[in-house]
Amino acid sequence: MLPHMTTPNSARDLDVIRAALGEKKLNFLGVSYGTYLGAVYATLFPDHVRRMVVDSVVNPSARRSGTRPTWTRTSPSRAAGRTGRTGSRRTTPPSTSAPPATLSRPSG
């Protein structure tokens, strides 16, 4: 089944849901990977989009070039947990050696 779980197929599934709800167009809010999914949906079904808002946009050229997406490069352990490449997910945040930030009031 995994070969069929692609972004274009997910966009097609989204359009099936839209049609099943009896909506002519949809409003879409996409964050991170959702921005890529929304872009693919709008490319496949431009007449079915009413409004689209995207935040934290993923670089689509990285997907085509075969490089790892930004969220994988910045947090490989989190990405591994999402994709099942390791046996378990991290349950605690990684420790840092940097001291916590302190706030000081300006004098005067």
C-alpha cells in the first residue's frame, strides 16, 4: 500500500472528500507539509479551490531534486519517528548544554 501513499494521491483523496461533502470549492489551510499538499491540490484541481492560506512553506524544488525536506534536515530524529525508520519515537526533548535565557529589565 505504501507506494500508493503519495502527495498527488492524497490531493485526490482530499478532492473526493470535498465532493462527498457536496462542496463545489474548498477553503484550505496548510502548514509545513500541508503547504506542499495544498500546492499539489491547487495544481490538480484549480477550479475547486475557493481560498488557500499557507504558512511555513516547504520548498517544492527540494522534493523534486531528491534532497531531504527541510523538516528532516533540521530534526532527523523527529522525522525518523514520523516515517518509522527507527524502532521507537523520542518521548523526551533532547537536552541542551546551553543555559536557559534570562530576561533583565532595562535600567532607567
